[in-house]
Amino acid sequence: MRVYLCKNYEEMSDLAAKTVLSQVLLKPESVLGLATGSTPVGMYERLCRAAEAGEADFSRITTFNLDEYLGIEPENEQSYHSFMKKNFFTRAKIKAESIHMPSGSSEDALAECTAYDEAIAAAGGIDIQVLGIGQNGHIGFNEPGAELSSGTHIVELTESTIRANARFFENEALVPKKAITMGMRSIMLAKTVMLMASGKEKHEALSGLLSGKITTSNPSTMLNMHPNAIIICDEEAYNG
Ligand code: PGA
């Protein structure tokens, strides 16, 4: 595991964007695993600027997002579909047919899970998986618990995740209680994983990850077993 300690959010976003840009430069047909949330917004901004300046070409990439709320239409402003369109897909001109996101409105959610894993495998697996980290150590929506799921699955969000995500909704009651998320297997099979952590509120989860111990009560700790994990964090997340 390589750990990069950055001064602040801006430096972290710079380094994360450079890492993704090098991946795409070296392999223009890269399969990118993408994440939503506040953490990667600065990275997406830099990737969009690079695309708009003609310094990056995303025309041949394929993308798979980690997760989506369940019971929410893609057009809903709070959906992760909308987040990705606004923060990355539109400005970086990612082709619609290259974008994959779990559907939160599928009639048959279980079939959707199987199809999602098959689509990742058919694309040749993920070259680089971008990850944030929850205050409780979740990656994607793989929440802490006695067990972790390997494949794409439906999850009940924990109280802490619902509370943390309430800031994107009018009130906490409107935060969906369930989500569909890539499982640990797809994340661990990515050739490279790049986890970003910024801010004091991520300190505890990040410390667990950096301790080197592995526990399902902090799912991010599984990354200690990944052969090519990059952790990019800022001083607040690192020092608390
Ligand atoms: P955040 O979420 O980037 O909005 O803090 C990270 C996560 O929950 O994985």
C-alpha cells in the first residue's frame, strides 16, 4: 500500500487527478471504477478541465460506478446518476454507451446485481477504482458488519451513513434507506485502487485502514490485502 500525505483537499485532488490522467494516458481504453460523494468532486473538476483544455482524451474509456441509492430514478437530482453527469460525464464528454451505473430503479434488483458483475467482467475488469471512505469505514456502500458481500448487492444503509448523507437532501427522512453497491470482490479485483480521504471526520476510519489490521467492522481495511492500493489523504484526515 502506498500512502501519499497531502497538505489539504486541493493537493489531494491534484494528485488523484494526475493518477487517473496517467492511467488514461498510458491506456486510453482504460476501465475506470468511479465514486460519488464530496471527496472526489475536486478530482473530477480537474479531470473536466483537462478534457476541456484538450489535455486528456476520455473518448475510449469505459466507466463503472460503485453504487446508487435504491428506489430513486436516474433523473432525480439526488441520484448518483445526476451527480456523475453534473460533475464528470457531461463536461468530459463520456459517451453514454461507455457509462455503467447500478440502476436504483430496476424492477428486478437482484438481476440487476448479477448483470452488473457480468458487465464488469465482460469489460475486462477495472483498471483503476476510485474510492472515498465513509466515516464508518465503508467503501462504496459496503457497510461495516459481521459479514461483507463479495458481489454487487442490495444494502441497508447504516444510521451513520444516512446521517452523513443527509446534507445532500432537504432533510434526513428523505435519504434513501437502501442502496445497490458493488461488492468487495469487484473492488479487490481492480488492478489499482485509489482511495482518497479528506477532513478530520475521516480520521478514525483512515487510521483503521492504515493500522494494517483487517476487520469487517471497517471494510476499507480489506485494501491492506490489495497488491496495488494507493491512499491519498490530507493532513486533517491523517492527523485528526
Ligand atoms: P464523502 O463520502 O466523499 O461525501 O465524504 C465518502 C463515502 O461515503 O464513501
